[in-house]
Amino acid sequence: MVSHKEFVGAGSEPGLQVWRIENMDLKPVPKNLYGNFYTGDAYVLLYTTAAPSHYIHMWLGDECSQDESGAAAIFAMQLDDFLGGGPVQFREVQNNESITFVGYFKSGIKYQKGGVASGFQHVVTNDMSVKRLLHIKGRRAIRATEVDLSWSSFNQGDCFIVDLGKDIYQWCGSECNRFERLKASQVAIDIRDNERNGRAKLHMVDDGAEPEAIIEALGPKPSLAPGTSDDEKVDTSNRKKGVLYMISDASGCMKTSVVAQTSPFKQAMLALEECYILDNGPDKNVFVWKGPKANTSERKAAMSAAQQFIKEKGYSNRTQIQVLPAGAETTLFKQFFGDWKDKDETTGPTKAYTIGRIAKVEQVPFDASTLHSNKAMAAQHGMVDDGKGKVQIWRVEGDKVPVDASSYGHFYGGDCYLILYSYRLGGREQQIIYTWQGLKCTQDELAASAFMTVKLDDSMGGSPVQVRVTQGQEPPHLMSLFQGKPMIIHSGGTSRKGGQTKAGGTRLFHIRQSSSNATRAVEVEPSTSTLNTNDVFVLKAPDAMFVWRGAGATDEEMVAAKHVVGFLGGGSSDVSEGKEPAGFWSALGGKKDYQTSKSLRNMVKPPRLFGCSNKTGRLTVEEVPGDFTQSDLATDDVMLLDTWDQIFLWIGKEANKEERTGAPKIAKEYVDSDPSGRRGLAICTIKQGDEPPTFTGWFQAWDPKMWETDLLDRIRGRFF
């Protein structure tokens, strides 16, 4: 099969690549517009992990033509063939995408009307004359759908974005809650920063307080419809007994025959010379497993065989399909087998599924020069160059105060900073302004940092690209400015009365390598309970310094620790977990429990986080897509954390009575109905503010004081 020119270099570097079907050909989508999908089109996406492993997604809009759908299937098959038949393949349908797919787009998915047939193009134009209305749905898997620019599209229970080009208004219905406001804000910020390159102004508007600009765009405001229950069917997972079929073309056409009528199955049922369909029922998943010794025609026809299967079964066209080669089985598939064992579980093919999670994988050091030299990946990660241009950094303190160059790479979580980066491209000087906002900075500092960004941008003629960055979410290019050194984030801040926050006598730095291979060192509370078996910590006591290496830590984290030791001054002693001297525990206030779970280090099945909420009028459960963080714990919900050998129910302080009483029943059903058989697994209930290390250890840089500052107030600070 002849490879398409777009496949040259595809999958050679970690990250996401997106193409749209245009006139039966494959055209790349600009990185700034990843997550934007025209409802009349079809797309092919490739996600590559650092292992590497590959995931191919074929996305079909509600209004795409049969020809476009067919072309997407052909290109997906060609890409799979180009990559040796090893990728996992997904068939995605608008509004019913897999949790894997949704996880690629942390700011949500945006559906736009039209498509290539209507002349709509994925072009970054910085168009300030656009007028559109986006309806925001979902509390975790966020979808923004373009609707008619009319008051008739509104209701009091949801959030909407009135996009007028140079001004973007986030309108919040009187019945929507704080968490929904926060998620809608992420979409609005994404439009400003990516589609408008930071040049639009954001406004948050409450129902009944609409400014003249909205009235002018929409006309006089009528009475609005009340909020309605979300009619999307939401389930915890694929918790249903499955049926296993074998696929064969021995008769000259693809036929299926039943192997087992109900799960849990035995792994030995999967013969290496055959292909199989695992049917999880209508509106669920249909899996195709490709045996490594199956004939070529069966392997290549796997996706089409599954599509024919759901058609014969009378299942909805929205049924999700996953095609899995042997050795790349997903967690959702493996849960149907009671005795599933992976070859070399801690280092085998399943290590790819832990990318971006807590478990460690074999990774190469973050190399900005290599990343920016690959054009496709450079676009995905915003790598305009190798980070060796001119850097200027200011701290926000009433005015912007220059930071000494010797302290570049050091930040305080209680402060905000402006970072001006200058580089040359095609003989012209270009600039990027990064506005870095610490998780502990004040509302005034957030507002001041945004104001100073605009002022700096104006002083340079409005030519720089503006990028707002929240602590812990730094993009790869920003990390590259420090030339291989870790970003070090200190507790406290300098924008306080009396100046610099005084460092404590005992300090503890938590060092972790991210999924993009960049390393951060974050100062945390000097307590034993803060330790984590998966990471490295630097402990500075008044009379000694220790570098503590957890059993699951990486060599790259140890290298980063040396930079922290160098900054703190003095010699240090390397300490391995389990061989700590008495002085180590004494400096931390005595030995206590901390996260030591072996499943955290040698994770085969990645942890999963779900939210239990009745905000839509009925108790529903929705999985948090992608890499979850502490901020995904909604304080007005009950959350379920599944770490495979243990289930946690986390009770938010603002969760209502129905959620508190209903969630335990859901958790029990979740465990008892697991196709792989975990009936009776212990369920641990914990409350917000009283989390034990066995829970917090599954989250990166857990901050027990995070909820002292309202997250919505913080997100508002990124608006202005």
C-alpha cells in the first residue's frame, strides 16, 4: 500500500496530530485549532506516546457525508498499515467520543457548524469580526456546540459563550453552578489564547446583567427557558456482561461465531491465529482483538467487520468501536477477563497506558532541540524554536520588577510573573509573552498580571503572542527556556508586605517528571505524609540535607534533585526508600504513613477518577478524561477513585444529601458488576480536608490548602 505524504514522520515523536478530510484528501489542522471540529466533516487523529505506542482515531461529524466517512476509514487503515498494524484504532462519533479521545483536549471540544463542503476552513486568521454562540455542556467532558445566535438557544441552567471576535462574553444562567462556570471559563480562555492569539477581551456575565453589546447582537432579551436535565446517557463505565465472538473469512466473507456468552472470559479463549469481537451491548463499546498470527485480510478488515457487526445487531450508529492488536489491549477490554496477565507486566506493552499518569515509563530526557526540529510536533507543542533566544522575566509587585538572571527558573507559588521571550524567524524578530500565575497568588495579583501583560504587549505594538500559564501546566516551550534545568517552585511569595517570604528552617521539595518529560521541583509541607514512593524528594534540615529516592523514581528525577541541592547549598546524602537514617525521620517530625503502594510503582491498570453528581436532576456518574489532577475534585460532588486494588469515595464539602447517600450505592454496583470479578472489594470513604496519604499519593503535588482559595475566583483572574 502506498503511503500518503502526510504519513512521512507520523508517529515518530510523542504528541497529537490531526488531519481533516478535504476533497477526499488528507489535510493537516493547525495546532492552534486542535479540539475544533466541523460537524459536516470527518477527521483522522494520531496520538503517540513516549513508549512509543500509537492510537488512531477516526472522528465523524453528525453531518459528514458517506464519502467523507469512507475516506476517513481508508486513511485510518493506511495509517495503521504504515505503522505496522500495531496502533489501537477508535471510531469516534460526534457527541459520543471515547474517554481516551476527550482526554486529549483539556479545554474541551468545540463543534462548529458547516464543513469543507460549505467553504469553512481550519485557518488561523485572528478574525475579530466573527459572531457566534457556543452552548457549553458537561462538567468533566466539556463540549461546546455552536448554536443559532439567538435568545431562543439559551436556558437558565447552562453556560454559553457569546463570541463577538474582539470581545468574548461568558454568559452564566441563573441555575448553573460554580463548577460549570469554571469549566466554561476554560473554553473561553482557550478561544482567546489560541484562536485569537491573546488579542480578545474576556467578560463574565450573569443572567440579568447583560451589557449593551450582547443586547445589540441578540436583540431584546425575552424570558428564558428553565434549565433541563442532561438527557445524555452517562454511565460509570462498561459495566455489563459481554459476549465474545470469533471472526472468520474462511467461507469467503466475514462471519462471526459465539465463543462465550458471558464474561468474565478466560484469556486462553483468544487464539493467536484468529480475530475476535467482544460485544458489550448497545450504546456501549464493541472491541475487535487482532491475533498476531491472524491472516492479513482479517486483520485489515477489523474495523469494517465491527461496523458490519453493529449494523447487523441493530445497534446505534454512535456505538464506540475499538480495534486492539495483541499486546496493546486497553483497560476497558482487559476488565472482561478474570485471569488477564500481560507479558512482563511492569515493563511490557501496557506501560504505554500509564503515560501522563503516576506510574513511570521508560522516558528519554526532555530535549527541546529535538522536539522543535520535528515540524508536526513543533506545531503541536508550540515549539517555535529550541528555547535559546532572549529571555526577560519580571515579578508582579504593583509594577513589574526585574528578576535577576541567576534566578531564572525559580518561581514562587504566591506570585505572578511576566516572561518575555524573543527569537528570530525568517529574519524577523518575534516575541512571546508568558504570563505565569502561581496557585497561591492573590486575586489582585492575578488582575495586575493580566493588566501588565496587555501593557507590555501594547508597548511592543501588539505584535507578541500572549500565553497565560497556570502553575503546574507549563507548556514544553516555556520549560525549554531553562535549558534542561528543572523548574523550581518555592512556597510563599515576594509580593507580600515586608518583602521576601522567609524560608523555613526545614524545607522539602517534591520532584516529579511529567508526561512530556519535563521536571518540576515543588516545595511542599515538610512532613513524612507528603512522601511518595514514586518520586524523589530533597529535604533540607538545619544541620543536614538528604536526597530521598522512592522505589519508583526515575534517574531523570535524581538529576533534577542535584540542581535543587546546588541551589540550597551544602552537601547532601542520598537515601534510598527503606534505608533512611534516624536523622531523616527526625527532620520530618517523625515517621508516619505515606503513599507506599506497590501498585503505584508497577501499575498495569491506570487509576480512573469519576464524579458522582445530581446537578442535572438525577444522580449520574461521569469519568474525568485524560490526566486527572487535584483540581478535578469538584467540591460540590462525590468523587470515585478506582486504583484497581482499592476504591475511594471522596466526599466534597458542598456535596448535597442525595449525592452523599447515593454515591456509596453506585460504588458498590460499580465493583460488583465489574466483568473481571472484583466483587466485595473494600470501598474507603474519605472527606475533603481529611485525605490520607493512600489517597493523595495518586495525585501530583497534592496541596492540602488548595481549597482555601476559591477556584472560580482564580479562574476569573485569568480573564482580565
